[in-house]
Amino acid sequence: MELNQKIILITGASSGIGKDTAIAMAQRGARVILCARSEDKLQQVAATIQQKGGFALPVPLDVTQRAAVEDAVNTVLARFGRIDILVNNAGIGYFGTLVDMPLEAMEKVMAVNFWGVIHCTQAVLPAMIRQKSGQIINVASVAGKRGIPGLAIYCASKFALVGLTESLRAEVADHGIQVILICPTSTDTPFFENAGTDGKIPNKSRGLGMMSSKAVAEAIVEASIKGKREVVLSTSAKALLVMNTLFPGLVDWGMRKVLQRR
Ligand SMILES: NC(=O)c1ccc[n+]([C@@H]2O[C@H](COP(=O)([O-])OP(=O)(O)OC[C@H]3O[C@@H](n4cnc5c(N)ncnc54)[C@H](OP(=O)(O)O)[C@@H]3O)[C@@H](O)[C@H]2O)c1
């Protein structure tokens, strides 16, 4: 898909991967609608884009609030007449073992990472079906492909997102809508410091090396332009998933070592 002049709504655009994706898409001429809760940060991202001659519109939004999501999407549709691409990127983490994970923390993770995606997707889909075109880009995680100890509810939310993505892809293909899955590995963003923790499992990356959020953003842009179905980022993450398919017991053993190292 050519991004020039496309109307692109990006959630979680105030920070990290969403912010850099908005900047990268705006650099290709897209008109980006920036959504997140922090209005001040959205204004800063918009200013960065506008200073370079791009178009950005901050729309403060909590994706867990279904009515607010519907209002925001309707406002965008009233102004621009269409939404070409929805990037479901807003997400949060929680580090802790399941045995005593607080219900409230688990509900919060699912509210943003899973229900937030459903609210945004259901709000946008009718317009895309009318347009007979569109792209929905879901930012999941390698943790949506392989369970990681100390991240159970986060993994569950991302596994759910992977299943949702695969189901939706087939449901909307005949309407000319592409559904793209992005699975980043550990990425250098405020995600870890923003994540909740039970105090026993530190909210730090113990992953396969850190990627930059700019590199993830470029991969999202490339996936959008080329209409890729799925992108797993980093060679080591791809190797882990192959190992997990071929030797799941061995990877289980390795994951126990990961937990012990935490
Ligand atoms: N960093 C990693 O290692 C990594 C790895 C794999 C996948 N991912 C995924 O990548 C996505 C982006 O994460 P990131 O690393 O860029 O983290 P980040 O820097 O913490 O950004 C998260 C974004 O989500 C927004 N957000 C959180 N709760 C929200 C809510 N209720 N409503 C609307 N927006 C909300 C935040 O903005 P406000 O606080 O202003 O609302 C922020 O813009 C997430 O889905 C994450 O799961 C990250």
C-alpha cells in the first residue's frame, strides 16, 4: 500500500514503537492520527512531525473506553471521510508469576492489549468495509507466539491477539482489507518501566537482545507497504520459534532457566 496521503490511526502513538511508527509513516506522506492517553506527549509527537512538514492530529484516547473509541473514530471519519490504516499498537505489560498475580493487574493488561484492540477494530471496520479497502496492523509480540515465565498475562493477551488477527484476516479479505501481524522482540522503549510488577519479577528485559523502536517502526512501514501477512522481528526470535516448534520440551527447559535468572 502506498502511504502518501493515507489516513492512518495509530494507538499508543505517544511513546516508543507507536511514536516512531507515526513519524516514519508521516515521513512517507501519510496523515497520521495520534492516539494515546497522554495529550502532552501526543502534542510533542505531532509537533515533531509538523516541523518536518508532515500532517499529524493528536486525538487523546483511552482504548479501554469503548464509547470514547467510537466517538474518536466517528470524529476522524467525519473530518477525513475514511480511515485507510489502523495500527493497534497501544499495549502494557505486567511482570509476576501467575500464582499470586492480582486480578486487577490482569484485567488491566487484557483491557488494553486485547479489549482495546477489539474496540478500535470494531469501530473502524464498518468504514473499511464500505471503502472496500484498508489495513489493520496489530502489534503483538514474540510473547504471543511462545509463553514466557513471569509474563503469563502479557503472553495470554498477545496469544489472544494473534488468534484474533488470524481469524479476522480471513473474515475481511474479501472486503479488500488486509490484516497484518507484527511480533516485535524486546525493544528499547519505556515499556519495561511502564509495566507493572509484583516486586519479585523485575520489570526488565531478559530477552534476546534489544531492538530500537525506530527499527521496529521501519519494519511496520515495510510490512504495510508490501502488504505482508506477518512479521517476526529479529533472527534470534525467529530461531526461538523454530526451536519451539521442533523441540518444545527443550525450550520449556530453557524458559525455566530464564525464570531462575530473573
Ligand atoms: N518494548 C518491547 O520490548 C515490546 C516487545 C514486543 C511487543 N511490544 C508491544 O509494542 C507495543 C508498543 O509498546 P512500546 O514498547 O512502544 O511501549 P511504550 O513506549 O510503553 O508505549 C505504549 C503506548 O501505549 C499507550 N497506552 C497504554 N495504555 C493505553 C490506553 N489505555 N489507551 C491508549 N493508549 C495506551 C501509551 O500511551 P499513554 O500512556 O499516553 O496512554 C504508549 O503510547 C505494545 O503493544 C507492546 O506490547 C513491545
